[in-house]
Amino acid sequence: MTNATAQCPPVEVEKRIVIVGGGYAGTTLAVRLGRQLTRHPRSDVEVLLLETSPCQQALSELDLVAVGPERPEFCELWLPAVLKDLPVRTCFNRAESIDTARRVVCIKGGQEVTYWRLVIATGAVPSVPPVPGLAERAITMWSVEDAQELQARTRAQAKLAAAMPTRDQRREALSVTVCGGGATGVEVVGTLGQLLPKRAAFAGLDPDDLNIHLVEGRPDILYDLEPEQRAAARRRLHKLGVDVVTGSNVARVEDDCVFLEDGRQVPAATLVWCGGARADPHAAIWGFPLDNSGRICAGPDSKVEGFDDVYALGDVAALRDARTNRVLPMLAQFAITTAEHATGNLLAELDGRPTTPFVANQHGEFVSIGPSWGVGWMWRLKLYGIPAIVMKRLTYILYWWQVGGVRLAWRRGRELLAMQR
């Protein structure tokens, strides 16, 4: 059964599968391997999940914690609870280095763990460019702690605004700017637009004093969607009182203002940066081949190029779509599906069978614009409004069911239903 410890288990087995990273890819792989070993026990095989935190976080739902009434646990998936009935060992520590010649992972504290197969699934981190003043003043949106900081900052600004004698001063104090017009930025600013007016009214402030902006350097937002869906998203944001500013990158940030390269200025007493992500930088020091973006180069079967005993999955991997030869985007659904496929490949290797190539198949994509409205597509069907937001929420219920079973999916499903009322 699961052994959660800060130190890795000393037990020696013939075939240890070490999974480095407990995000969508790593957790999916650990759960699926654990279930297979439960059905077909093997004394010569061990699965070890090496992750720095015992709590996985649902990044796409962070806006509900940052602005809404949802408690932090809503976005958290506790790995010890998910893995407690599976033959998967956990080690909540950091991989410091990897010796591929000796097949050894060196963890923080000096301990070494040998592996038969190694899976790198360490995900991504926020990409913050070296824009003057940006890193010092902006909140990224990458963890529950980030979401809580945003909520605390907007509340603090509301208190300041309540003491301001003029409307211009109140609007300056209540200015919120989100930089980044991708899915994360749009979801955060949409939830701000829908829920902050209610919070302002509750505090006795005039909701019209809110000053909410979305800044995107490209000419439009949500480039992963079709133009008509982008237009619908912009209309929804306008209805929520969000001013969408496009066509110029951030040049610098000073005090409570964002200066754009074309000379425009955007007020930002509260600033959120959602301008993209990059692969976990540890990949660059572990000696694996990288592409130009810093992602680990992986072959068709998800094995790292030049390494027959190492896999790379999820956002950290530069895995190409066999049909287009394009690197798969950093999406949770690809992290999950590549992990599902890697499960089959690892089981095949255990039985002495060859691995098979991964075939990418994107089933759809949905973006929430406020807690109760969305836009997106599935297969060839385009959805707007309530149907889209229902499908977005259902994708998370499906993930919770896949890794946590019926009880977790039922509990989280009830929470989502209550939130939509």
C-alpha cells in the first residue's frame, strides 16, 4: 500500500518505475499502474511517485478560489488520499539530479533511488518575462497560494477604496488588470468581472467604480478557439464590464500602472500575470535533450530521445503530433492521455512486448468566462453559455473519477452544482 514519506523507501526490487512529478500526467500514470498491479500483483515491480507536494492543484479552477467563495480545498487533490489503497509508494521530496548511466535519481538530502524505468512529468512553471517592474508587482496564477493572494489583495484595495473621497480615487484603487489573453487570463478576468461587483456591493461600494482590464499583446484573445468564439468571448467580457486591451505588449510596470509599448497606460492597483508557461527548468540540468522552448524532446512512444529507459510526459515533454509534426500544446488533456498511453507502454515492457506510438486526439476545449458561462468546442460541435460551462466542469469531474473513483467525483460534482446556483 501507499507509503507516504519524506524519504524514499529502502526496499530493493528488480523493476522500479520512478515517476518524477505528481501533476495530471504523473498522478494519472501512478493511479493506472497501481490499479493494474492491484489486479495483477507482481513482487518484482514497484511504482514510486516522487513529488515535492502531497497536494495536486487544479490550475483551471483557481479563479473560483481567487475571486469566488470556494474554499482552497476545491482546487486541491490530496495524493495520499488518492493513492492510499494502491500499491504505489510516495516520496514527497525533490529530485536534485539524475544519473542516467547508473539509473539513479538523487533526491534532496543525499539519498539515491535506482530505477528500471524513469518517467519525467514535472510539468511547467509560470513564464514571466524580464519586463521592468513586472515580477515585483504582479501575482502569477499557478497555485492556491497565488489565488489566495489575489483575493487578499482585492479585498485590501476595497478597504482602501471605501476611504477614498472621490470617484476617480476609488476607481484607481479598484483597478484590476490581468495580462495574458489565453485561457487562464480570460478565466481569471471573467470571474473577476462577474463576482467583484457583488463583493463591492456587499461592502457598500458602487460596482460601477470597478476598473477591470484584460491586456493581450496579440491582436485578439483565445487563439486556440475559432474567430467567432473569440468574438463571443469578447462580447461576454464587455457585458461583465471588462475592458479588453489588445495589440501591444507590456513595456514596464510602475506603481499602479502598466505601460504598453505603444504608449497606452492601463491602471493596475492589482496586477495579475497570466502570460504563459514554460517547462520545468529542472529539465535543463538533468542532461536530457531539449527543444528551443526548454521542453524535453520525446519520441513517438513518449520515450526521451536517446534514452530507452526514460519517458517524458505532460507539459515538460516536447511530444509531436504524428499527423502535423507540431509539438503538442501544454494542455491537461494531453498530459492525461499521454500518461494513459504510457501506462500501456510500461506494462508492455514489463511483459517483454514492444511499445507503441502515441496518437494525439484532442476531444475539445472549453474556457469559462465567469463561473456560469463558457465557450468552446467538442468534436465538431461549438458550444456557448451554460452548455459550454457544464462541459468544462464535467471534464474535471471525469478526471476526479479517473484518479479518485466515484466518491471523489460525486463529492466534487455536488460542489460544482452548488457553485452554479
